[in-house]
Amino acid sequence: MNAKSFTTKGIILTRTNFGEADRILTFLTKDHGKVKAIAKGVRKSKSKLAGGIELFSISDLTLIIGKGEINTIISSRLVKHYANLAKDLDRSNMAYGFIHKINKATEEKTEPEYFNLLKAAFEGLDNTNIDPQLSEPWFNLHLLKLTGHAPNLRTTSDGQKLQVGRHYNFDLDRMIFTQGEKGKYSPNHIKFLRFCIGTKTPRVINRIQGTDKLAANCRPLVEAMLKTHIRTLA
């Protein structure tokens, strides 16, 4: 490939209709960060590009480098389409949420880990054996970790190890558990959070009994963490 073009794998983050038949898209790629490109004629019924650039998919792309910030897609091939995301409203809404969060939390130059995170999240949501509600706290905790805002899940605010049998509160500003007389979070909640942030895929979490209830209890806390520390999501 010459210096005026490049190839990459991408996941659609945004798409906007342009003109009579074109579409401008933003892709999250593994090796070029966020890439904006125009797909000319893609909205025509006989477009050769359309089948290779779908939502909730990974595509092989070849692009001509533009003079400004917008490149031009000259070829596309669908590598993986996560069809179950489009079939189920809960899964598709959650996938849209993940895309929105990744887009808002990242700059133009992003590390490959963001692509890997979104790919793993799609794979989890696409697996109908996995409760989609388990994927959300898993994704959010990994996004916090990537942005440098992972919670402290080992010690309290006064440096004591978290103990079995005690309940704790959580300090959002310091991202750490605190001791109190009426703690809201049990050791099982903390174990669930540790497990989420320590696994590479939500598939593993699905194998543990009782995680659906723990996920429901922890979801508001993890969402509050995101809104506190990733300001673009507030």
C-alpha cells in the first residue's frame, strides 16, 4: 500500500448521511486510533461498499488519505458482524451505549486497547448465553481502567485491607471504599467488581451463580464512577 492510502480494521462509532448517497463515518481502529472517512455512494442499492461497513461489525478497510481530516473509503470487507446485537433491543441499546462512551472518552489518537475492549464487549453481547446486564458493569470498569480511573478494590481509605464480613461505603472522588456503621457494599459486591475488572471477557462472569443480582446492585455505583471521572459522560 502506498503512502497515500492505508488499510486497517475498524468498528463504526458514528455515521452521518451526506449529500444524496454518501455517508461520513467515524471508525475506531486498532492501529490508527479514530479515523473519519467518507463512503461515497454507499447509500445506493448497488453500492459495493455497503455490505462491508455495517453497525456492530468489524470491517477490513482501505482508505485514501484526505487532505483534511476526512479520508475516503475505497474498499471494505466485513470481517465479523455481531448479528444478535441488532436482533435484540436490550443488546442493541447497550451496544449503542458502549459505542457512545468509547467515542466520548477517547481522543483522535487512541491506544489499541480501546478497540480490543469494544470488540470483547460486542462478543459478550452477541453471545445469547450471557446475560447482557453482566456486560455493562464489566465494560464500564474496563473503560475506567483504560482511562486511568480504576477504583481501589483492595484497601479502605485509611489503608486497611477490605475484610470479609464487613460492609463499606464508597468515596467517588477518591475511588476507594470507606468504613462506616451502615456500609452499603458487602464483600460479595467487592468480589464482583474485582472479578469484572480482572477478566478479559464477560463470558467468565456469567458462569458464577448470583452475579445477576450483584450486577444490578453494583451498576449504579459503576455508572457514578464513570460520570465522576470521565467528564464527557456526565
